[in-house]
Amino acid sequence: MLKQLKRRTYLLWTVILLIVPLPPAAALGGSFLRLSVWSLALYCGICAYTWMLAGVYLATKPVWIERRIGLPEMYFIHGGIGSFSLLAMSFHAFNLSSDGVTKLSGGFAFYLFGILFIYSVLFFGGRTAMRVQALKRFRQRAQRHLKHEISVWIHRLNLLAVLAVSVHVTTIGYIIEKNNGLFALVFYSYTGFVLLSYLFYVISRKKKVMRARVRKVSMIDEKATQLVLEGSSSSLRYRTGDFVFVSFPEYKELREPHPFSIGNLPGSGTLVLTVNGVGDFTHKVSELREGSQAVISQGYGILHDIVATLEDKDRLVFITGGAGVVPLLSLVQEFVDRDTLFLYTVQKDREFIGKDILEEMEKRKNFRVLLQKGRFSEEQLQKEVPLGQEFVYILAGTAEMNLSYQRYLKKKGVSSERIYFEEFYF
């Protein structure tokens, strides 16, 4: 499964970056094949726009892609193609001239997209921010005041940038009239497909939801809140390891969906969610009243598939921290026959989540758990973490934690095809 996951991810990168721009470029005939700055700038404009459209499409979280590579990887690709789009757009803008509405709409799209890109890097660039200490500190401070609802609407401004580019291209008579309108046909087909997909996503999101009630709200520690949501067992159909997007329409600050992992076995008609209060949305969750309405999306995630498709000889090593433990708690309760080592840390002022479940699981001969307050040192990892081709390592925590443990494992010779990490940025 992990080998297939890597291949699917590389394939998606290839399709988006290389194949998707080809039809509109080919529709221009030989224009983009001339060896000149003009033709290269024209091709960069096509690439930038098609990559923008790909980003909008990925924002709809298409299940047929997400269930094959995972939502965290989709988000990473989304950010990556945003970077390539901005670079291509910059080359296009600085090497081609225009005037009138064409210039105005193109410039508007360029600067709007640039601002949105910088905003995303500062506040949501998980892997990037964790590598740059200044960005990391800035984001940690800013997230205390960043409104989740406002952030969601800011991201939707990407649609405005797409529409501005559409106006920009439409007003270029030479481009639209070239080749008997073939380019126009391809261009508007691309644009229409993505915008209709987004519209369908918005409409279907309201239909493909499960409605539940808050049955219980309890505090694990000063920051972590555990929610028990209750609905009909027929509607609450999820897999272990999944996460869902949850909103609470009766509360103004909690109406935009937010992702949370499921910590219990499915099929009981209840969902157990643990919310780490680090942002404005998650802080407000602790104020929910029992009986409040909850709206729950379909399940997302590939952790279940990864564990379910392992070979009989494979042994699991879970390394997790904080609220990253939640999806793993449901997994270990289902796959009880799998040999498992479970390493779990929390900050020194925090409480362990699901400690009772792990202690019960440890009574089994094939399950060993290590709990610790504070990150495992490299000496501890050398002592406790086994190495070998029969082990599969699943990391679930913050981007910083995952990167740290991933570097350790790779330094010890573990192949990247034996490592999967689920990131929790908030």
C-alpha cells in the first residue's frame, strides 16, 4: 500500500504539472513552440492558469483522489502547485505586455493570487513553516487570533482570481480567435469543468452530511476537549483512522467545517472526537452545550487502507504525539491481531488521550505501549524503536514532530516506502 501511495502521488504530480497544460497549449498550434521569450511566457501563462484550476479542483476534496493518496498529501500538492503557478505567472506577467481591461484583469489576478499565496505560506504552510523558525514562531502567535471562518473565506478568493484570469484571456482577441476558436473551446471547457465541480461540491456538501447531536462535552485537560456526538448508526458510517469535517450551525463562530479525527470504533451511532484548543474554532468547542446540533461530513483518510492491506509478516510501529493519537486509537481497537509498538508523547503540562484504551490494549501479548511526557530523545528511539524491513512506521502528530522522527528513521536506513505520516497542523 505504501509503495502504491508513493506511485500515485508521483503520478498526480506528473498529471497536474505536465499533462494538464498540454491540451490548451496544443490548441494554440505552433505559437508556443517558437524558441523565444514571448512563446515561453505564453506557455507559462497557460501553465499558471491550469495549475490554478487544479488547485481549485483539489480544494473540493475529491474522494476518488483523497482515498488514494490522503488529504495531507493533497494539501501538500495544492501548496506546491500554488508555488509553481506564482512563478509561472510572474514570468508571464513580466515578459508580455497588454493594455486596457486585459492588463487590469491580469494584474488584479496576479497580485490577488500572490497575496493569497503568501497568506497560505504564513498561516498554513505546515512542512515549510516547520523548517523555518521565524515562520514557525510567527504562525504560532498569529493562530491565537486568526479566525477560522475568515480564513476559509479568504481561501475562497482564489475563485475570484480564476475569474479575473478568464476575463484577462477573453479580452485578448488574438488568443481567442486563433485556430477557429479551438483554444477558446479548450480554455472554457477547463474553466467550466472546475467551476461546475466546485459548485457541485458546495451543493452536495449540504446534502451529503450527517446530522447529529452533542451528547457529551468533557475536558481532558486545560486545552483538550472530548466530544461525543450521537446520530443514527445507519448514517454515521466511517472507517477507523478516518477524520471528518464538523460544524455546529447554532454557533456563529463554529459554522465553517473543521477537520477532526475519530477516536472510536464505528457502528455504534456515536463519534468520539478530541479537540485540541489551539485556534479560535477549537477553543470555542469547549463551550458547546449538550444537545447542540452538529453537521458531519463523510469520512476522509487512508490510514485504514494502509493497515488493512499490510502483509501478515508486517509489524506496526506507531509514533504519535498530542491529539495525533486520536485516529490511531480507533485503528488499534480494530486491528487487534497486528503486532504493534505504540509510542506516545504529550507536552509536560498535558494529559494523555485514550490512556485507558492503550492500557487495556497492552494486556495483549502482541501490543506494547510507551507513554512519556516530553519528546523521545534519539537515545530512547535507538533503544525502543526496532528497525527492519518487516516494520511499517506510521507517524501522527504535528509537522515538526513528524519531520523530526522521519529524519531519525531515514538516518537509520529505513526506506521512505515504509514510513507514512499524518500531519496535524492545528
